[in-house]
Amino acid sequence: MGGLMKNNDGLPEGWKWKTLGEICSKPQYGWTTKANPENGTVKLLRTTDITSGVVDWSTVPYCTETPENLEKYLVSPGDIVISRAGSVGFSYLITNAEKAVFASYLIRFRPHDNVDRRYVYYYLKSPAYWQAIGASKIGIAVPNVNATKLSQISIPLALPVEQKLIVSEIEKQFSRLDEAVAALKRVRASLKRYKASVLKAAVEGRIVTSEQKKWKTTTVGEVSEIVTKGSSPNWQGFEYSSEGVVFVRSQNVSWGHLDLSDVAHLPLAFNKKEKKSVLRTGDVLLNIVGASIGRAAVASKSIEGGNINQAVAVIRPLRDRLLPQFLMCYFLSEKVQKLIHAQKVDVARANYSLEQIRKLPLHLPPLDDQHLIVEEIESRLSVAEEIEEIININLKRAERLRQAILKKAFSGRLV
């Protein structure tokens, strides 16, 4: 098809520009009701159920209220639902369905019988579609699209026989790509298990030769100068500023390292009011609130003199007894992670207290052995992280290749 003549619209001969509205029946908004995760007779398909690309019907909730005109809202194989808010523009092709209606933040499109549904669905994943969606978003606080905007999106429509050939070639190439991506993800999962095993061996004294009888049983509180946390700037009457004190929040504390890509700043006066949580190089930071509980990192020189919010604890080890890097590895080890998550209190948000941190049991090797253990951990994990970086680069490359395949497909250059 790549050698075919182009028509006046810049498309391969026989192709036509059509809008989504022209090739589908009238779009329909979904049913408005609350989700019931426990029981019901009709399931409620929501935006959150489709964004992974595969619907797990076992996790889809039920409708609290079922529509009187149920048939109007029931999903069927071949339906395409598009999210109009939240994950704006994300689409899903129903291939098999339980007894379910689609929720109000989804809009259903049903392609006409002479249009291949998979052809339309794949176009809704293409770069051209996402560019159109970007131009169609309306709203400020919550960007969204509506049925009218979606209906106006143009699609380069091939002849019916060519649609099937294009879909077949897309799926053949995607299948190969999916196999490669799955293999990369398996390796990444293996690396995660390897890193966990390194930390486990380290805190159990199995990563370097060390006399266990010299290890002392203590608690985090007994070998720390301070165990405290920060506070909310709003509570203290401060607002973020473009410069000043580096202000570390839970999103800046990643797994074993700091992520300062979106670090905030506060006026210098904040440190005068919150002296107890002013950071020093070598402090160990531990997330204690929300979904990221248990993530830990060592404070680097770049945040010396900074401060933290109420979701982050700072533990300052007694350097003559405990290395910061060893404490961080201890926090990240499988045994301690399980302990933290078993002890956390779930109220509005999960929370781990300073007293619980102080009481954490710690089997502590001599300082010289800690140095050897930390060096060995860093050596082994650095190799794993290099491999992981290569994997991540290739996963991004695979996604770019997927988009390139779609771009070629809908310009008539794939088959």
C-alpha cells in the first residue's frame, strides 16, 4: 500500500477522511450511580477499570442503582468506550462482557457494520488521535472532552478490505512487541526480587563474613540522636516560594534515593520555627504517611539545611554506632517492610508513628562490618540498577515503536 497513489486529501487512493461521528451510531453517555463493591446484579464499568488496557471483571463493582431502561446502558462486544474526564481520551474495545453498564464518565461509540471496530480502536491509540484529544480538551481544573468534541475527531478511513489487512498487520507486530515487553518486565521483576534478597542477606549478616556474636540487639531509638518529623507549612502560616529552604516531601523520598525533580522551597523563617527537623547530610528519611509508607533514603549534601513535611520522619543515627546507609538498607529490607506495614494505622490515611520507629528492633553489627556490608550492597545493587536502567530505556523504546507502527498504519504505509 505504501506505493499507492495519494488522493487530493493526502491519503492513499480510496481512503477518505471521516469523523468519528460519521462512522459510528450516536454517541451515548453512561449511567450515573454510585459503585457498590460488595454485591448487586449489574456491574458498573468505570474509567479506572479500563485504564490498564485489560478489564478484570472480578474487580469491577456493581451498580448501587440499576437503570430502569437497562438495555440502553448494557455493554456489548464491539462497543468502544472513551473516558471523558480523568484519564481523558483513554479508550477501550469491549471484547467480552459480563452483565454490565458503563459509568457516566465514559462515552460509548458503536462503529457501523461496514467499519472494522478494531480499526477504529487502534486509531484511538495513535499519535494523531492523541494530538486531536489535546486540542479538544476543555476545562481548567479538570480537563475533559464531551461527545460532540469526540464525534468531530477525523479518522483516515481505508476501504473495508484494507481495514482488515491493516488490523491484522498491527496485531501481528504488536504481538511480537508484547512478547519482548513481557520478557523485559520479567527480567525487571527478577531484579526486584534480587535486590530484596541482597538487602535481606545484608541485615542478616550473610552478605560478608561477620562474626554474629559481635552483633548487638538494640532498637532504632537507642542508636539515634533524634527521631522526629516535619510539619505542614500551611499549619505554620507559610507558603511555597521559588527559593529558600529546600522542603522535602514524601514524593521526594524514593526507594533508596532522593528524587528532587519537583522539590519545593520555603522561606528561611520556616527553619527558625521548625528547628527540630532541619536536615543534615546523612540523616535517614522515612516516609510515614500514605501509600508510600516505608520508602527510605539518606539525606545528601544537596538538601543540607533543608526541612521536611509531616509525612516524612528524620532519623539521625549516632555515627559512632550506626551508619546512615546501613540504617536505610535496614528500613528497606523485606523483614522490616513487613513489620512497618503490619504496624501502620489505617485511619483516613495510613500512618506510622515516631514511637513505632524508635521501638523497631535492630540487629547491629560492629561499625567496621557495617562499612563492609554497605560497600557490598552498593556494589551489587549498582549492577542491578544499571540493568534496570537499560530495561526502562528499552520499554520506552517499545512504546515509541508501538506509536510508530500506528502512525504508519494510518498513513497507508504499514501493508
